[in-house]
Amino acid sequence: MRKTPTAQQLREIDKLAKGKLYSSVLPAHAPLADHLKHDLCRQIIIYQHKKGLKQKELGKLLGVHEARVSEIVHYKIGKFTADKLMEFLEALNPKAHVKVS
């Protein structure tokens, strides 16, 4: 069962996003695979903000054009497989772990 983020988690995400809207809301009835891809995008976005990277810079790290990065930061999850998003996250953080609960 998917848990709703706590108020503290939402504040942290908002702080990292610097008040910008990066995502549409993922429907509660969305398939588990979509939730996984959404969470992977979120982790990539958090990395981008923590490192202060522009989309072009993040694209260089991931080996993709900044237009693909734009799709990630706007949660265009239909354009990616979970495998590809995990590959991107691993490129940014080789020690990253994916946990399913």
C-alpha cells in the first residue's frame, strides 16, 4: 500500500523544488510501475537540486540531451522504462538502492 507523504516530506520536497511546480499529481489508482517511475524521477530531481545542476549539466552526467532531462523533471514517466530511470539514478549515485514496500 502506498503511503501519503508526511507534511515534513512535502516541505522538504518543496524546499528542494524552490517553490516551482515540477510534477502533476500521480493518481492513487496508478499502476505500481508508474509509482516506481515517479519515485525514481523524484530522486533524480532531488539529486539535481542538491548539486545545483542545470538541466544541461544533468544531461551531460546522464549522457542524454537536456530535452530528455526536461521529461524527467516534468515526470513524463510514460517516456521511460523503470530500467532506464534506475540506470540514470545509478549513474548519479552508484550506491543508490531501490526499495519496494
